[in-house]
Amino acid sequence: GKLALIAPEAFAKAQAELTATVEQGKAHIESILCAEAVELVKNLRNVLQGFDDGTAKKFYDSHIEKIVQWSDLFVEARNVTGFDALADVAKQIKSVALCCDKDAIKKFGFIRREVKAELDGALITLKGLMEARPGRKLDLD
């Protein structure tokens, strides 16, 4: 308060720097959360896609459980920045994961392809969200 009265220009500059730092921190947090979601979705998507020769990859309950757990934790506790677009994607991928019937996915290629297509849509959204955030600057010194 006193700085604003004594040196308004210095106060305005300090306030702008603080706002920029907070926004950078927010973008950094959101980038990390998006990257986590991308990794989980990619893992499930790759399992559903199978190998290049057309054979299926092993499908484990943990592929589903990890997405559901991450989505629940994000929506309930980790959305500290109020990132509504990612919250929507978290709900979407959780819904897709919960609809996955392990036996049906193993037996029917069309079900694998349908679930994979839904995950592809989520990946496109997630990549767009990541691109909208400034990249992290890493200090390797």
C-alpha cells in the first residue's frame, strides 16, 4: 500500500511483474496437467491400436484405472487454476474409460476402433490446450 502512495510508477511495475509471474506459474501448472493427461490417453490409445501387424496388445485394467484415478483427482483436487477446458476433457476421458469393457475390447475390433476414435478426439483437444500455453523454459545450467 505505501509503495503505491510513494512511487506509483514503481508500484505499477512491481504489480505488473507479479501478475506476469503468476500467469507464467498458472500456464506452467496447466501444461504439466495437460501433459499428464496426454500420456495416459496415448497409452490407452496405443494399446487399442495394437501392433503394426494387426495383432492386439495386452489390455490391462490398469490402463483404465489410471485414467479414472487421474480424472477424479484432477476434478476433485488438482484443478487449482480453474482450468475448465481440461476439467471437461478429464470428464470425457473418464467416461470413455469407464465404458471400456475389457472382454468386448479383446473380442471385437470395431469396439477397439470406436474407443480409439474417441480417444483421438480427446488427444486433439489436449494438444490444442497445450499449444495454447507457453512452453516451459528449462534452465539446464
